[in-house]
Amino acid sequence: MKNQKKKRRCFFLLVFLVTLLLSPSLAGQTDYAPYFYDNGPSSTNGNMALFSISEDTEVGTQLYILNGTDPEGDAVWFGLTFEKGTREYLRVDPKSGNITLIQELDREKQGEILAFVSITDGRNKVIETIRVFVTDANDEQPEFQNLPFTVDVPEDTAAGISIYRVQAVDKDMGSGGSVNYYLLVDHVHSPGFTIDGHSGVLRIKPGETLDYETTATHFVIVVAKDGGGQYKGKHQVLTSTATITINVLDAQDTPPAFVGTPYFGYVYEVSLPGSEISTVFAKDGDEGNPNPIHYSITNGSEGVFTINSTSGCISLTAYPVTLRNELYEIQVKATEMGQSEELLDYYTMTVVTVRVVDLNNHPPTFYGENGPQSQFEVTMYEHPPEGEILRGLKITVNDSDQGANAKFKLRLVGPGRVLRVVPQTVLNEAQVTVIVEDSAAIDYEKGKSLTYKLLAVEIDTPERFSATADIVIHLLDTNDNTPRFTSEYYIARIPENSPGGSNVVSVTANDPDSGLWGEVKYSIYGSRYDLFLIHPSSGIIYTQAWAILDAEVKSKYNFYVKAEDTEGKYSLAEVFVTVLDINDHVPEFDDSRVERTMVIGAPVKVEAIDADAGSPNNIIEYSIMQAEPDNIFDINSETGEINLKSYIKSMEIVQNITKQKDCRWSLVVQARDRGSPSFSTTAVVNIDITEATQVNGPMADFLLQSRDNPMKALGMVAGVISILVGITVLISTATFLRNTKSNRIMPARRIVIRRRPPRDRKPWTFNVPFRGDQEAGSVNVNLNNKGGPRCSRSKSKPTPPRAPCLPPPSCPPPSSNPRPSERPRHWAAVPTVSEGLTSTGSRTSSQSREINISSDTSRIPVSSALVSELKMRLEQKIIESNSSYY
């Protein structure tokens, strides 16, 4: 601590001694003020003396750098100020001295900027006054003085004479302030003027003249262009435009002209002397300062016409009857008058055409046999021939005027293209003829009378006088129409239980003719249907008193009815009668007790027939009313197929249910139609239950499948027989051809034939595939029989295959009154639970039976030709066998 205090004391002592040593030298120095460098007007730094700046300099541009120094070398700062109340255009950076433009310059408003610049070292400050000169840039357009430019020039001013002087001023200096002039010429502005480029004097172009009558006002566009100059670094030329309006003053140099030519006048038969015929009018061609006009007639008046010299009105001086010409051409002169009413040399001529015409004071008039008439009547039959003249009309038309006033047209006003009038154009007078054009339109049924307007209208007159007359045509009727039915066909429905004499339908035919011709008589056309009658007057169709309709016998009838008038003209219409079915038949089974055999898994079918004609009366629904035992069978309500319940699949289940060996059950089945009221009937169905047949093979399957359709089995058998007959015919033909070849005469040759011992020969058996409810019959040929070949066949009757049934003893007897569609049913032997061995024994016995072909051929259901063919085949086989043996 003591050492530090000693060091501090030594330091302060040293500083004090140094200060004492330096103080005499500082007290002897002088402090000088800073100053600007004066580098001349062309320099960009210094004191800004005589500095100039262009007025197009952009704001923000650095213009100058103030530069100065301090004699002692101290730092200096710069300043820039303006007089109070003046705009400040410049700003200086105090340290760097950079001067920047902060407002736009305009030399035309302020050509010099007065400011004060200063430099200071912090102790001394030097201020100098500076003047900054603003130099010109070409930024001003020439400005026209004394706008607008309007001048009045007489039209007779000579070319090259000065008519106006324009002046424009440009505020710029130098070439930018000089102004030149020229005219802007296009298709709108007049090219007939020229201007001096330096003075702006406007003149009429040499060779051009002004014409007030052609163009009364001219618009000339003059352009003032400066001499160009720099603006923002580019050369720029500025222009401005102004329009000079030149009004051309009219001078007396154009003759007068008539207005409204050509002129026409008319003298009528009722005109009087002094009547105005026509008026002419002319005006001075110098419309700016027109002169009055004087009118006079120079030729063509022949002393009967005069004109007012001031108004131009032409008047008649004589009566029309004294005029010798129908046409006069009057020459009229129009002359300009001076201020003292003297006639000048400017005039013009025109022609006024005056026609002497008849006054149109008589309209056309229609005349009959007794004088003027406004209505004409005629009576005639309807549908006259086309081109026929209505001779009952006596019409004359007349117009008492003369010439064009007596020319008029005729036309008929009414239903178009029915009648035609001749002639159509008349001069003075004509006889009127009316001709028929459309015969069909003149119809008594459409109207008992026709009314037309006969119209006569003048053609070439301004009055267009006209006259009308009524033509009334009364028509007489003829029988020109055929009775027509209101419809081409009639549809009727009648229940089949309707009694005789019932109404079926009413037909109507109309005949528009009048009287007896319009009366219609009805009849049935043809004689096929005697069940129906028609009332001859009313057209009501009804059934005969004895007629009985039955929809089941015939439900559709159609026939024609005829409508005829008193002269035999008629038309036909077709009538369709439908006999409506009534539910009047009860469904019927084949028998009240039906026997069926059911194979487990296959249905049996019962069928009832309803004789009604149509649905729903003949639609049958089946149902089981009673069954013993119950809940074993189901029946299809539409087809009548009876099935076992789905759980009964074998005889064991059946025997468990019945506890009996004979499975024979009874059902009460009801068949009910859908008519209203509904009818029903019942039948007892006895069903034997059996298992599926053990007969194998495709034929057995086919028999089982077709047991309920005997016609199918019958067709199958017939087809097989047809095929066998065809094959037999082919074999017979081939055998015949072969035998024919073998009977030819051959060279003599001995042939030794050794026959096979009889014991070695075996009988040939031909199975004929005719199958009924037994096995197919077989033909056995015994070659060892000396009596010739014998053929045996098991006896069977070919019948359509049916479903298996019980053995013959238990089959139900055939119905005493079978339906035509049914055939006797022969069931194939099928083993049952009670008699399972019966069919087997019969099959064995049937196979062992043989019949002699010679003795029993009459019982074989095959034609004798087939038997003979079989014999031939057997003999041929024997011969071939012997040949092969040797």
C-alpha cells in the first residue's frame, strides 16, 4: 500500500512538471480559420463558385463536393443554407461535403439559385455566398397566341394573298426556343392553303380558289415545331397544334336554280279562269347573300296561262272548253334582280308540263236488266261442272268518265278459287261473266247458299272510286253423298248366357243429303252369321230369338253391316263380337275313383278338366281335402302332381308308418276353378307305394320317365318302327341288286357244294326291338327243321310305354267312358311288396315262348312285306354260310 501511494505521487509530480514546461510554447501560437479551395467554375469540388446545373437534372443526383481545409490541420465541417422564404433545392453532407439535388428544377420559373455555403473547424466558421445557374433544356412546347384562330375570307379572294398570321412562343432558349410552322394535311382538312414556315402567314395555295357553294367552311390544322434540343440526355423536338377556322363569304357568282323540278300542272273540266295550275320556285345560287328572283313565261302558254313574277304561280286565263290541246309545255325563266330591282345577267330556265284531263267524278256502277242494281241472285244445283257459266246472272258494269278515269278492275270477294269473274280489267263498260272454278266447293251440305261481293275499283286515279254488288247463289241439293259409318269397325262384347234377342251393339251411319236421299237403311252384309240381326232404321244389332251363345263352342264373330240410301249408295263397316265366357262348367276328373302307383321319389299326377272357354274360369287349383294317414302327401296346386313328403325315402319308412305290408293309401283330392262363382269337384285317389323298378337299361328308364305321357312312348315306338322299315328296305334293295348280278350267264364251271351236317347248325335268333309292357319279342329260326325255317316270336302288343303299375289282377278296370285324348294304359310289370315274384315269372315264360312264323304271322303286328324280307335275308345268310364252309 505504501509503495502504491509513492508511485501515484511520483506520477502526478511528473505530469505537473511537463505541464509547466509546455505552457510557454502554447501561449505563443495563433488559431487560424478554415477556408474553401477555389478550383474555378469548371471544377466539381471547391467552393461552388459560378457553378451551373441543367434544369433536367433528376432529383437525388450528386452535383458538387464542397472542399476546404483548416490551417492547423483540424477536421472541418460543411454547411449549406438558403435565404428565408426561398425554396431549398440543394442539401450538403456535413462531413463529406457532397451536395445533392432534392427538388426538380425549372429554368423558366427560376434561372438562378442563391445559397450560403460554410466551413468550420469547430471554433472558426467561414460563410460564402454562391450563385448556382440553372441552364436550359428543351422541355417546353411552343404555345400559340390569341387562340382560337378564326378568319372570314371572301370566295373571290385571289390565290397567294395573305389571309391570316399565326404566332407561337417557345420559352426555351437557343434552338429549343425557335419556332417553325407547317400545315397538317389529310383527307379531312383542306389542302388548298399554305403557310410560311418562319412568319406563320397563311395564304391560299397558288392555283386554288374558294367556292362558297361547294365548301362554306374550311378547317386548317397548323403545327408549331421548335428547333429541338437536349432533354435528359436525348435530342427532343416538341410540337403543338391549333385549328384555323376559315369561313368563306359568299359572292355573287352563281345563277339561280329551280327547286322541285320537274313541274306538272292539271286543268280539269270544272276549272275556272284564274285557277292555280302550278307554282314554280327558284333560289339564288349565292346562298350567303341571295338576290330576289323574277319569274316570267317565255314560250308555250298560247295566251291561256300567266305567271306571277314574284311568287311563280301559274294560273289559267280561259275556260277549259276553249283549250285546243291536251298537253302544254310552258317555258318559265327565273332571273336575279339587283338592289335597285334591275334584272341581272344571272338566270335559269325550266319547263312546266300542263295536262288537260277529265275530272274523275263518276264511280263504276253495276246495272241489271232494270237499271242500277246492288244485288244479284241465281238458283242452281250443287256441284256444277267446272268452267260452267252462271247464266242466270245478267250483270253490266259502267264508268261514265273518260280515259284513265274510266279504267277499273273487277274481282270477287268470298271463298277463294271457287268462282272467277271475267273480264278482270274494264275500260268504260263490260258485260260481267261468272265462271265455276271449283265444283266440289259448291256443296249444298256445306251451305244452302253462297254470297260473294263483286268489287269494281279504279286503277289509275288518285280517288280510287269503287262500287260493290252482292251475288247470292241459292243451291239445290242432289244425292251426292254416300252414307258413312261413324267408325270403320265396331267392337262389342256379350255374355254367353245372354238370352235370345239381346242387344249387342248400335251402329250409326250419316248421310248429309236432304230429304229421302238422307235416309239410311241398315242391313247385315252377307249371310254367314245367322245368329245376329240388325234393325233397319236404328242400326241396333241384336241376337236372334232362338240364338244360344256358347263361348266354349265359338267365342269370336265378325261380319259386315251395310248402310244404304234410297238410290243404292252404301258403305260398309266391320263388326267384331266377342262372346264373354261365364263360369258354367264344373271341373271333371276322369273318374271319381282314380288308381295310381307311386314309385318312391317320383310323383303321380291327377288331372281334371274344366270345359269353360277362358281364364280364370278354366284355371284349376288342386288341393288334398282328406288323406289317410294324414301329413304324408303334398300336391302341386297348379299341376296336380302328388309327392310323398321329403322325409319318406324308402319302403322301410312307409312300412313303419302304415304297419302293413300292402302300401295302398287313399286321398280325397279337390279340383276347384277360379271363376266367379267358383265350382269344384273331388275324386278319391288310391295310391300303391312301390320302390323303384329293378328293370335296367335305357328302355326301362325311358318307360319310367314316360309313364304319365303315353303319346311320347307311342311316338318313340313309331320312330323305331320307321327306322327298322327303312333299314329293311335298304337291305332288300342291296340283296336284289346282288342276286341280279349273280344270275348272269357265266362260263360252265362245276361247283361242288358240301353242306354242313344238320347237327352243326345253330338256330338263328333275331330280336325285334318292339317293346310294350313285356320284353321285346324274339324271332327264332330253326335250320334243322325239314319243313323249312320256322320263326317264333313272343307275343306282345306294341303300346306306348307308361309308368310301372301293379300286376294285372289289381289294375283298375278301364273307364266305361274314356276321354278322347286318353289311350288304354298297359303298365310294365314292376315288383311290389306284396307280389314281388309275379313279374319275374312272367318275364321268364315270355322268353321261353316261340311261335311258328308260318302259322302265326297273322298275329304279328308287322306287315307281310317285312316278313318276306326277313325270309329273304335268312335264305341269303344260309347260302353265304354254306359257301364259306366249302
